[in-house]
Amino acid sequence: MKLRHWVNLVVVGLTAGLLTYLALHWAITSYVEPTCQHYAESNGLTYIKYIPLDPTINSHTLIYEGDCQLRASNSEVQTVSLVKAGGTRYGAPLLVSLALSWHLVFGASFIGAALILAMLIRVFTGKPAA
């Protein structure tokens, strides 16, 4: 591969990584943390952190969006699924649920960034992106 191909690959990969990070950060700050904090407060617990989805784990449930890690008054750490903390059977809203599936967001962002880069190269150089 030529150097420009490697540069294009790095640019696309970094762009996809940045878009994935921004989507995940948005989902966590706008839905996950408020949901986990509300669940913790209503059950007399303290919210510690969110444990994101690990796509390598085969979940036995249809909907799995990660877990809330909580601490009880006796310092015992508990883990509650985000679906249970949200109080619904269907999980988070659709866009949040997609954003929490970071592996899917990265793949889609990578393909989208590659197509946009190819289009920009074609527009500005007049040649197809080889």
C-alpha cells in the first residue's frame, strides 16, 4: 500500500473513533447517569459508575445495555442492569440504545467516514480515490 492509503486509513479510523466516543459520551451523560442516579437515590444507594456493554459477552437477555454499579450503606457494591434501573422492559430509547452499542457505532462511523473521504478526494482532485 502507498503512504497516502495508510494516511487515509488512519484519518478514517481516528474519525470513526472520535464519532464513537462522542456518541457514547452523549448517551452516558444524557440518559445513563441520570437513570442510574435516580435508581440509586430511590433505593437508598449511591451511584458509583456505569459499566458499558461488552460485545464479547453472550447475554441471556434480549436487551443488554450495560450495568449501573451502586454502593449500599454497608459499603457492599451492587450491580444493576440499566434496563432494570430504567424501570422499563424495553430498555433505553432507540438512539441512546444504539449509541451505547459502541461496536456498531464504530463500524457505521468507519464506513461513513470512508465514503465521505472518498467523495471529498473525488471532488477536490477530480480523480477517484484509489
